[in-house]
Amino acid sequence: MQSKSHLELKSQAIQLLKKMGAVNIQEEFRINNMVIDVVGFKNNKIIAVECGRLSTDNKIEKLKLIKDIGKIIHLPYLSCTKNKNNYDYKNKILKNILRLKNIISIINFSKLMKISYPTVLKYCDILEAEGKIKIKDFGNIRLILI
């Protein structure tokens, strides 16, 4: 049985995929002996969304090896779950990204903002899906582009 928090994240994942223009959105999608929490399809590629804790330490790396997957998003559990707090974090992150007017890594941005890396990463993925920022993924580093 899935927790309420996990179900809430899956609901957020579905909304995120819809904003990204994904179609045929499915939960508990099976591929290569793995189960992905939520997937959507766009431009003949899978957008995979993992919610909460990962079932294995290297699940993201394993998913990156699957050629049909075009994008992988991880929505971690956050210490704050109230919608107002989530809204405040998202707006605070966007406001400060726009104020920087520079390219910065997500990890350095999280240190600068004094907000946990998973929180910043989650909201950067959401802001990118909404078309408000661009992120370039180099595998070991993700840059926020203005």
C-alpha cells in the first residue's frame, strides 16, 4: 500500500507531465524489469518520473541507460507538505534565479539559497516543465540557464 505522501507526489507528477505536453500518462509503468512511478510520452520518448525514495540507490543511473527514456525527473519527499510552503519555495526559487541573471549549477544555487538540494531540484524541474527556466543536464552536473 502506498502512503498518502507518495500518492500526492504521483498526483504532482501527473500534473507536471500534462504541463510538459506528455500524453498516455501511466502509473507503475514496467520497463526492463523496473517499475517507474509515473510516465508520459512525448515525441516518441518516455518521460519518467520517480516519486519519493528510490527503490534502489542506482535506479536513476539504470533508467538513463534505457534508450526509450528521454527525460528522468525525481520528485523527492519534502519536509514541508503544505501547499502554501510549496508555493512559497517555488516562487522564491524562481525570483532568485531570475535575479541572478547568470548560469549556475543547481547544487551551488541550493547552497546559495540555503535550501536543500532535493527541494531546489524538484522545483527547478517543475519550473522547467512550466517553461519558466531552462536546465542543461551534463550527467554529473545540472546547470540553470537564464
